[in-house]
Amino acid sequence: MTKGDTPSPAASPQAATSCARTTTGGSSPKFTGKPLPHLVPTPPSWHYFNAEHFQHELDNIWYREWLCLGRCTDLDETGQYHRFSVGDQRIFVVRSETGELRGFHDTCRHRGSTLCEASRGRFKGNRIVCPYHAWTYALDGKLMHTPWRLPSDDFDTDAFPLLEVSVGEWGGNVFLNLDPDPAESLQGHLGGLPELFENWRLETCVSTFRMRKVVDCNWKIFWENFTECYHCPGIHPELCRIVPRFSQGILRNTDLTPGVQSPSRERLLAEGAVTWSDSGETDLPYFEALSEEEVYIGQTFGVLSPSCFIAAHVDFVRFGHILPIGPEQTEVTIECLFPEQSATLPESQRQPNVEFIERLTLQDLRVCELNQRGMHARPHQHGVLVPQEYYTYAFQQWVHERMSATEAG
């Protein structure tokens, strides 16, 4: 997946919004936006398939950062739940009786049985009942009942609540942090994204297309592909017609003219194009609150590492989120979000956007799997980044820094 531009370096933990309408969350990579002056080695190949290293990444990144789990629409009603897997951790999120989302490890406090036999559903009677010995919990995690248990003086139901994780909501999306008391708030993690996407009113958008696929690649390969357009001329011919600069394998026009500052208003789309579709045209209404600048630029991107990205256009939003399954498997979900008035129109009017994004996604995921397969060649100790892969370099540095900081701590 391709980002349209790169943000300027942020002077604080909050990422700055660049002239090309791109930003990152508070703890996501910060980027220079300049081509690399020389070739740079990539991380060792074994970082992409070694099980022990993958576990370190889970411990130091995925089990510490805020993660996007997707849209809230399946969790609107009291008692509705959705179970997720992050590495080897099974978590479920449920809408409580007070209306807030709560998240818990999918494990009973008795002897550790899983609680959710289905990946999603609704807890009957608003009670969470262990399928093994029927220990019963309220939707806030409090232990309510332990049927058939013989009494003992040392048993206290208050001592056995479900094991909670941190959960939050923003833009109609669910966020999770496995730490019940995370070092960074969700608001801090979001950084400048709420302001960046304010005019798209994401919380009101409707998802009419969702592609979920288990991809045979390491999670870092997904992001490395996302962060460069060196592959675009050969892999995304349709996209290159809509965003001409991509046909040169670059992210910014100034990549070809080092030392020249990017203009404050740089149109990204081809002449006559207004959105991402084969024709660049749309029959759909624009998001009503967009500014003249947002319409002129044509695409606005945001990233929340390590789990999601948002790419907003005048008539729809591409929303992607990932979860690591194993060293060489990643669950990738891509959705197309539309304003409410567009969601009620005939499907044929949304189809040009959806078909464009579906094809783009499949093109990307194919090369991610090709990349993964080649990593096992014994003589291939590491790869190399060329000058226009500066965004990929920033991502790799972010991973290295997160690993180094947490391991040092």
C-alpha cells in the first residue's frame, strides 16, 4: 500500500502535519521526507522469520502499543463481543451495560479456560459464562457466580475478576492496549490524527466493503511495502495513472530535485482526477465538511504504528489495520468507508472505488508474500535500501528504537 507523501520531522512527540496532508500518531515514526544520501542495509533477514525474534517484537511493541482492532459497528449493543488474537494472546472486547467498551483476556480465572468459543457474538443474559465449569462474570469483568463449588473460608469473588486490558474508541474504531495501565494514553497515541481527519467525520462513516486476509508475510514486510513507491511502476499501473509521480517510483516530486522545498499546496492527483478509481472520477457526493485545500490535494494519509493507516479521499476513506499472527503470517483487513448518504446509494456507484482498492490491495499482498519467501535464502543476510526508500528507513529505525528502548528498560 502506498502513502501519498511523507511528514516533516516533528519537534515534539506529536507528529506534525505536512503540506501534503500526512501525519502519524504520537508514538509512530517521524520522517525526514528526504532521499537517503547513500545505500542503507536493511535489518538482518532472520528478523523476518525467526520465532524468537518475533516473540521479542510482540513483547516490546505489540504488547505495549495501542492497537487498532477495526470498526465499532459490531459492538453497538450491550453484550456484543468480538474476540481478537494478537500473537499468542486472545483478547475480547465487549459493550458493557454502562455503554462503554471493556476488554479482557479470553481466559477464566478458575483454571484458564477460554471464555469465547466464537470469534464474535452476544453474551446471553449479559453474562460471560465459562464453558468449562460455568464460572460467571458480569460484562464489567466482576465474578458473579461459581456454581457447584464447595465452600471454603478463603474464597472471595472480588479476588477473581477477569484480567482487564485497556480499550478506547476514536473515529468509530476500537483501540486496545494489552497493558491495563499503559504508559501512553490513547489520545497521546493518536497525536494529530483527530484534527487531520476531523472533516471526514470518521465516526459517522459506513463500511460497505471489507477484505480480511491472512497474508504469508511478516508484519514488517507489510509496512515496508506501504512506506515506499519504488515498486509502484511495476506493480500498480492503474494507481500510477491517477498519481503520476508514482510512475517514477517516488513519493514526492522533490525526490528528483534534492534541496528544493516541497510547495505548501502540492496537488497529488493527475489532471482531472478527484479520487482513487480507474477513471479518477466519481459519481458520489464529497464529504460535506472538506476544506478547499483537502479537495485540491486529493488525498490525506495518517498512520498509527504498528497497526493501522487511514487514507482519506473526497468521496471515501480507505482504512487498513493489521495484527501479527506468527513470524510469517499477518492478518490484514482493508475497508472502504463512505459517508452515510453514499452508503444508501446503489452499490454500482461505490463500485469504482471498491474495485480500485481491492485490486490495489491484492497487488500489494502478492508482492509481500513474494518478499517473504525470498528471505530464507541462506546467502541473503540482509537487503539494501535505495535513496527513495527513506520512508521505509524511518519505519525500520522506529522498530529498532522501540526494541532498543523497551529492552534497555
